[in-house]
Amino acid sequence: MTENRGGRPSLNIVTTAGLLVGAYVVLLYAVEIVDVATSEHLERNGVHPRSLDGLDGILFAPLLHDNWAHLIGNTVPLLALGFLLGLSGVRTWLQVTATVWLVGGAGVWLIGSSGTNHIGASGIVFGWLTYLIVRGVFNRSLGQILVGLGVLVIYGSVLWGVLPGRPGVSWEGHLFGAVGGALAAWLLASRTPRRPA
């Protein structure tokens, strides 16, 4: 993260983080508008577990939502967590998002219930959340650990969503989104050895 002399993120990084996550959320709303205008044909293109026709859903599912309530429910955590992630820079934001996107979709395709259609950005939410919580441990960064604890206090209760429970909710998407976030934190961790104190 680029910082100014006072240790705070620079205005440029803050603006970029806002633009990154803002553009993603605007895209989600644009896709939902098109979906509604086409009698909800788009949302059929989610992940269909273990179906060859459902493989392309890995690419499309995080852009699609069942209805406006589904999208609105994801919007606030997407904005908050995506912004925090964006403070780490464009490259990190893209790498983490791509890892979560692909691992989440592939995991759903492998273990999801046959005959189901998995859509929604909540897997991205769970991935970003998990990444922000655990990255400080892998990076051995006290500042990142403190941010992670703050995120855990605010959003940690949603992590129960990785367990089966509510009908119609893709716990598999939540679980593998979280796995993708943890994997991204491990893969992107600084490997620079620390000098002994």
C-alpha cells in the first residue's frame, strides 16, 4: 500500500480502491438490469455442478443474482470489503479476486448438488473477508492482523454461512470462496525472511 509521510494511505490509493470496487458493483447492477430486461435468462448461466454445460458458470456466476434483494444484500459487504482490499493496490485486488473467483467456482462445480444453479457474488464476499482476516498472519504484519481482527468483529458472524443450513443458499459457494481467500493470502504472502530481533 502506498502511504504518505503520516503513515496513512495516499489519496491516490484511496481513490483507486473506491473506483475498483465501485466499478465491480456498477457492473453487477448493469448485469441485473439486463437480466430483468431479458426475463431473467442470464441468471440461468451459473455454475451447474459436474455438468459440462455448467463449467462456463465459473466465469459468470459472480456477476449474476437471483433478484434485486439478492444483489442488494451483497452490495454493502462488497463495497466495504472490496474497498479495504483495494487499499492494497490494483494488482493485489485483481489477484485476490481472480483466485477467489476461480477457486470458488471450481469448488462449487466439484461438490455442489447436481441439478442446481449457483449464482451470486457472495462467494467473492466470503473470499475477500477471509483474505482480509488471515493475510496478516501469513505476512506477519501486526497492522494487517489488527485490520483482520476489526473485519472479523464486524463481519465474522457471516462465516457461519460456509455450513449447510438455509435452503436455496449456496453454502458451497461461501465455503470455496473462503478457501480461495485463504489460498490467495498464502500465495501472495511476503516471503522475505525476517531478521532476528
